[in-house]
Amino acid sequence: MSDLWSTSKEFIKGFIAGQIILICFMFFLIKFFLFQNPSKNVSTKRRRKIFEVTKTHSPQNQALNILSKIRYDPNSTGAETCEWLNVLIAQAIAKYRNDSGFLNRIIRVLDEEINGSKKPNFLSPITITEFSLGEDFPMLKSSCIRFVENSINLRAEIRFEFHDQITLGIETQVLVNWPKIMMAALPVALSVTLTKFSGTISIEFINSKDSPASFISISILEEDLNLEFDCKSMLGNRTKVKDLPKLTQLIINRLRKSFFELIVFPNSKKFNVPSFWPDAEENFLELNLEQEDELENLIDENLENKKLL
Amino acid sequence: MSDLWSTSKEFIKGFIAGQIILICFMFFLIKFFLFQNPSKNVSTKRRRKIFEVTKTHSPQNQALNILSKIRYDPNSTGAETCEWLNVLIAQAIAKYRNDSGFLNRIIRVLDEEINGSKKPNFLSPITITEFSLGEDFPMLKSSCIRFVENSINLRAEIRFEFHDQITLGIETQVLVNWPKIMMAALPVALSVTLTKFSGTISIEFINSKDSPASFISISILEEDLNLEFDCKSMLGNRTKVKDLPKLTQLIINRLRKSFFELIVFPNSKKFNVPSFWPDAEENFLELNLEQEDELENLIDENLENKKLL
């Protein structure tokens, strides 16, 4: 009985010993093959791999590369309608039209602009009497991508039409400052309405060769531009002279000239491509310096690793 | 002779007197009828007319009003292609891909995110070893405007396809902190690639009823969403265990879940409609107060004018 007990006790001892040794063996096996010693230098210092952009495409090739990937041929692909975009744009415009804060902000900016330092001193302060953003919505008729003439750059050409009544009315007085200052004043009321505006918007990405900055250039092509203004004028106090043709023509010509100088091709409005992070531009130089530092660190680490092996 | 001289002298005197009187008469006539006395109060204080927005359309009617003006019928108008937009989007993406500052900024943000406070303490710092924004471009296939189900709101539905290799690779160590801290470490390398991403983007303008703020809600519809990941994993130090199916599945499921929670309808990303002037929102209340002030001033002025008349 005690023999049986002692043999079974020995068996249990052996059983446990065998398991412990096997567990230890497996543990060291796993530790050796799968695990490694925690690298303490990594945990105190973060490594960040720095990625270099390999510019495989020159700006010229890039345009062609994009076209081939998108499978768009500017010479053969016809213009596409974009009515869905009209609805989105109309919704955005309706939003702004219904926002009294936005309207009053426009009026405030206009007011500051026309009463600013540029106002000649023979005019009394100018009051905005009428302001309307209209009721209708611009209609994009068709869009296509074409090459810019004599260039390999691409631009989107979007035909649009806009029949509406965007009106700005002002009132002022022309002061007669002779023989004495503010001798008399001629009341002038003007109201200018944009009635028809159609043409082709061109949107072009322009990459500058040296800096990483690129921008979007938006302009309106002259070929089919149709810009019609309606101008009402009223002079005088008790007797009123209405719609002087000479004055009307003068104002309309001045407006057209400003518009052409502002946005009609080859003039254009330039917008920076948004960089998502406001401090990205500022970080650019900083990053370059940091990259050099980190590259040096990486090289140092590699050397150390080799020594350890 | 002296007679002739005196008569002609008298004639000249009369001639000049006649002209002077006529000039004076005309001057006073013009001054009386056309001119007015310069209003000095206007020149010291600027008046600005305050425009109230007459909200003629409720948000519901507004959607219908826009559709009728644009002549778009969501029930019958078919989907439109938008290949021209593909080219513009590809140009913008190519720009970001070639901008090493932008890429490194993404990596920095990712690095801060994954090594931030959320990282559990059994992981050693995570190193980004691979990052690629791919080579291909998303393709918009078709766009249309449809009513949102059970609502009068409109949304643009844009079908897109994106076959590419957007890759993020990381390396870390799972630390064994028992029986003592940093006993051993299991190296883990993971690389996740987004290989296929197609579905329908929905863009919806949402007007809140009470405040003037409205926002753009962008989400992805679940119906035809196809989101495929490829996940590579590597465990171990000397012996490496590759692509454990269980781990791969776990990671892919986790990613899909995060994606669904982030942007798949009815979840959505909301963006404020840009207000052009950064201080417009702040000015809104201020303007309202100012409007009241100015309205009072206008009423005061009108009363004064009536008294003068």
C-alpha cells in the first residue's frame, strides 16, 4: 500500500517535473525565436521615417499622365452637362441670400470701400440705398477639359448663363466747393443692375517650378463673354434730370473696364490650393531641417545596430 | 464820332449787364431746382441703410423653388457624367501627392495620433514604416440630385470608384510586463492597404430652423458601398509568423467599423458653409444690435427732416 503510494507520488513528481521542463523549454524557445529584448532607446525616442517624394513626372508629363489614367481625351471628349451642380450651387446661393448677417456684412464692406480713402472730396458721403442679390440662379451649361493654347497645361472650361437683377443703388451729393467750401450740392442717385452675364469660366491649376506652392487660377474667357448692365441715374433736387445717356454710358464703360481688368483672361483671380493645415506652409522649412536631423539619427542608429550584431 | 463811340459804349455796357443778369438768373434757377444745401449732418455721420431679408420661402418651398428655377426634376432627370470634374480632382490630388511638406505633415499627424494618450501601455512606441497615397485617381461615374427619403431635402448623389493602393505600414512591439516590466517584447509589423473603394457620396445642405447657420453634410450611402482592405501582418523576431488570418480579420473588421461610424449614412461628416469673412459669425449678434441702433437713428433723422420742412 505504502509502495503503491510512493510509486504514485513519484509518478506525480515526475509528471509535474516533465511539464515544468517542457514549459520552460517552450518558453525559452518562444522567447528566443519570437520575442526580443525590449529596445529601450526606441521607447524613449520616437523614430519617424521620413518619406521623400520621388517626382517621377514633370508638370508636363503629369498632365498627360492624369489624362491617360482618367481616360479623358481633351481633343475628342465632348462637353458634359452639369445640372446636378447647378442645384448644389443654387442651394448655396439661396443660403447666402437668406442670411441677413451675410448681406449686411457685404453692405458694410461695400460701404467701407466706397466711402474709404479713395473717395474724392467733391463727393459727400455715399449712402447705399438699394442692394439686391437677385432671385435667379446661375446655370452651368456645359463643362469640358481643354489644353490651354500654346501650353501643355489643362483647364476646365465651364459655360454658364446668369440672367438676374443684381442691383446696387447709391445716393450722394456732388459738392460745389467754389467760391467757398460746400457752397451748394447736386444730389445724385445712381442704380446699377447686372442683368445678363454669360460666358465661359476657365479653371486652371498652375504649378510654379521652384516652390511647392501651386494655385488655382480662375478667369473668364473673352470670346463669348456677354456682360450687360442697366444703369439708372437721377440728378437734381427739386427738378430731377433722369437717365442722362452720357453719364449712363460713362458708368457702364467704367464698370466693364474694371471687370475686364479683374478677371477676364489673361487677367485672373488666383487662389492658393488649400493646404488643410493652416500651419503647413510655415512648417515646410522647419520640417526640412528636422528631416536632416532625423536622417542623421537614423544613420547613427543603423551603425549602432551593426556594431551590436 | 463821339456820339458813335458813346452809343457803342452804352451797347457794350447793356450787352454785359444783360449777360450778367441772365447768368445770375440761370445760376439761381439751377441752384434752386437742381442743387440743394449741403446737408452737414450727413457728412459727419454716415448713414447706412439696413436691409432686412424677407424670407419668402420656407426651407421646404425653397428646395422646390430652386428646382423649378433650375428646371431640374429629381424624379425624371437622369444621372450625368462628370469626367471633367475627375480631371480637376486628379490634378488637385496629384498636387498633394507631390508635396513632400504635405505628406510629412500627414505622417506627423498620424504619428501624434497613434502614439498619443490612447496607446495602451503594453505597446512600445509605434513607428510608421510605410506610407503611400497611391498612384491612381478616384473616378466619379455619375451624379444626380434626388430627394432624401421621407424628407423634402435634396441631396446630390455621386457614384465613384477608386481602385488604388493607399498603404499605411507600422511597426511596434507588444511588451510582456509580467513578472517584471519590459520582460520581453514581441515585434509586430502591420501594413494595411485600401485596395478598392466604391460607392455613392451624398452631399446635402441642411438648414437648421432656428439659427442662420447651415451646414453641408457629406456621407456615403451603404447600399452599394464596397470597401476592401488588404492587411499584412508579421509577428516575431527570429522566427516570423506571417499573415495570421485571425489577426488580419480582426484589424479589417475594426477598420470597417470605424469607417461606418465615421461617415456611412446616417452618420455623416458635417462642414459649415464657409462664410467668406472669418468674423461674420461673430459679427452677427453685434450687427443685430447695431441695426437696432441705426434704425432708431434713421427714425430720429426722419422726424428732424419733417420738422425742417
